[in-house]
Amino acid sequence: MHNLLQRQLKRYLGEAAGDLPPSWRAFVAAVDEAYKQADADRLMIEHSLEKMSQELTERNRDLRQELNERQQTERALRKSEASLARAQQIARLGSWEWNIAENEVVWSQESYRIFGIDDSPEKADYERFMGLVHPDDRDSVKRAVDASLHGTVPYRVEHRIVQPKGAVRHVLEQGTVAMDESGNPVRMYGTIHDITERKLAELALQKEKEEQAALIRKLEEAHNQLLQSEKMASIGQLAAGVAHEINNPTGYVSSNLGTLRGYAEQLLAVLAAYEAIDDSLAPDQGNKIRAVKKQAELEYLKEDLLPLLAESQEGIGRVRQIVQDLKDFSHVDESEWLVADLHKGLDSTLNVVNNEIKYKAVVVKEYGDIPHVKCLASQLNQVFMNLLVNAAHAIAEKGTITIRTRQVGEEVWVEVEDTGSGIAPENLNRIFDPFFTTKPVGKGTGLGLSLSYGIVQKHKGHIEVESELGKGTTFRVRLPLEPA
């Protein structure tokens, strides 16, 4: 730079050769020094810029690596959140967090779905949550929350929620409480599990179990009715056999008694004829005959013989009537629906159970004018027997049993009323249940009224009861004239 400037000055000053004036040489030297300093500064700046460039390149590389790592972390986090959301959706399990101090609730996406609302930016709080709880369950949920906040028990409660569109869901909530250093609750974390399907399955299972229990009870009742029917059929067959066997001897006994009465009357006539000629006999013969007559108490025998035969014939008649009533009660030969006289069935049944009643009650018959009814007479007789025996058992010492019959429209009513102890109101709805009885152990099976109810139902009828403690009970059997 120094030589170049010097040549240019010489050319400018017009000097062909020689040195420049001292002032100009000083100027040239100053300019040259300035240029040298500028070069040094430039080199220093270039070096600094190069170093800064390297540092920036390295920093930029670190930033790019950090950014890549952060992006990878964010992708992994988003993937994890998506997996968690899918897992919560599959499990129908949402999560929530309640900032107690700020009263702010944060729900997971699945929690919003369970509650049936869109994931909205609206503020969620405890009041909004309680507003979604079923009104009938709010008290129990509040008690569970309060107990958990006071550290009594962990938060766990099953309850129902009502979604905004009205659908009802069953949920299970569980949670834990975070305390501050002073032991005050500050946050609550928990989950909400949609258990509607499980609850519905439980309800369906419970319903199925109840239906099975009801079916089992019906089967037991049908089995017992079958056993009772077989028992009654066996008793009927036995009664018919006994009646047949009794009929034979009672038949010839009755016939013989009739013949014997005739013989006795003839003998008494002969005795009367002998007594008419008693005075014509020799004294010794007359004394002998009078002694024999006195020893035999002939006068008493003559007075007692015919009444005695009459009583015997009446007794045989009663035996024959009881046998006939047994046959009528059992109706072994009747297995089809036939038109029957209910009064005849009632009378037959009364004779059969007379031993159960005669020491307890006076029977009053208030029979109305009723038509014959198409029925299974033997089964209805069983109903009448159960009602009459129960009426007798309800009377402690001595009372009255009233039997009424009447026609009401297209029905025939048979009422059995007693003046017994009555039935407690809490038992009125159970008296027709199988095996239910108010009698002491060993005094009843609890099947009589249940079987009677089934028989009346089979006849498309109804059986009703009215009772008052201490006054008595009335059973009313309503039977259609023609079962549909």
C-alpha cells in the first residue's frame, strides 16, 4: 500500500523521480499505518465471526437434537394418551381430578363419555357432578365423599347417573384424597367405571333366579297337589272298598232286623193269645207259668223288644248313610266334569268330618236356591272339607259354623263362616301360600288352603276371605255355573 500510494503521488505531482516532500512522506506513512491497523482489525473480526459461526452451528445442532427429542417425547406422550384413552374406552373406565380449594374438576375423555356429555371447555365442578347423580342416590354419594374427605374410609360408592338425554347408567367410583402438611384435603383423584352392563346382567340373573324359585315353588305345589290327589284317590278307593265290604253285612243285618221285628211281633201276638187263656189253666200250671214270666221279666221284655229293634234298625240306617256319604265324598268313579248338587256334596262332607266338628261347634245351614254346577265334585268336596275342618280348629271351646249358599248372577257362592279366633291381618295375604300355617307344629301341613285355592282356580272360580281377630272368619268360594 505504501509503494502504490507513493507512485500515485509522484505521478500526481509531476515529478519524474526523486523522493516526495517530507510532509507527503509523513502522510503516506500515516495512511499505510492506518491500513495495516485496519487489516489487523479485519483479521480479528473475521476470526471472531468464524468462531461465533462454529459456536452457533454447534448450538443449532444441539437445539435441533433437543427439538427432535422433545418431538419424540410429545409423540410418545400423545401415543400414550391415545392408548390410555382407548384402554379407558374399552374398560369403560374414566378418570377425574378434583381441586378442592378451587372447586375445579377435570374429567378424562372417557369420563365425559360415561356422563353422556361432549368434551367441552366448560368449567366442571362438584355441583355439576352432583347434578348428574341420580336424585335418589345423591345422599349416599355425598356421605361417601364426606367420609373420604374426613379420612374415615376410602372413597368407593356405586350409584346411578342420569345423562343429559335422560339415559340412566350405573357406575362405580373409587378415589383417594391428597392432604397438605396440615392434614387438610386439597385434591381428590379417582376413577369412574361404567358397570351398567354388569348391573343389567345381575338384574337379569336375579330375575331368572326369582323365576326359577317361583317355578320350583309351582313344581313343589304341583307335586304336593299330585301327592294329595293320589292320597285322596287312595282314600277314596279305600273308602269305596270299605263301603262295599260294610254294605254286605249291613245289608243282611238290616234285612235280618226287619225279619226279626216281624218274628218278634208274631211272638208277642202268640204270647198275648196265651195270656188270654191264662186263667183257664190248672192252678199248679198257672203258678209255674207266672213264675217263669216273673223270672224273665216278660212285661219289660214286651215293652222293650220292639223299641230296641227300632233303634237297631235306625243305627244300621245311619251306618248305611255314612257309607253312602263316604262314597259320595270320594266319587272314585267320577274323573270327568259332571253336573253336581253342591248341597249334597256339603252334606256328605259334613257327615265325613262330623267327628272333627261335633265337639266344637253347632252347624247352621243356610242353604239358598242354587242350580247344579258343572264341576269335579270330589275335588270340591275336598275344598269344603278343608274349610270346615279349619273352621272347627279355629274355635277354642264352643262356637258356631254357618254354611250359606246362594246364586249371584252366573255364579254360585258357598260361604263357611266361623266364630273362631280370626286371622291376623299380616297373615291374610299368606294363608294360600304352600306350607304356610298358623297352627302349632304337628297340627297342620300348610297345604289345605293352598290345594283348595288351586282347585277353585281350576274351576275358574275365586276364593275370598274376610276375618277379624276375636270375632271369626268367613271363606267365600265363588264358582261359575259353566267353567269356561
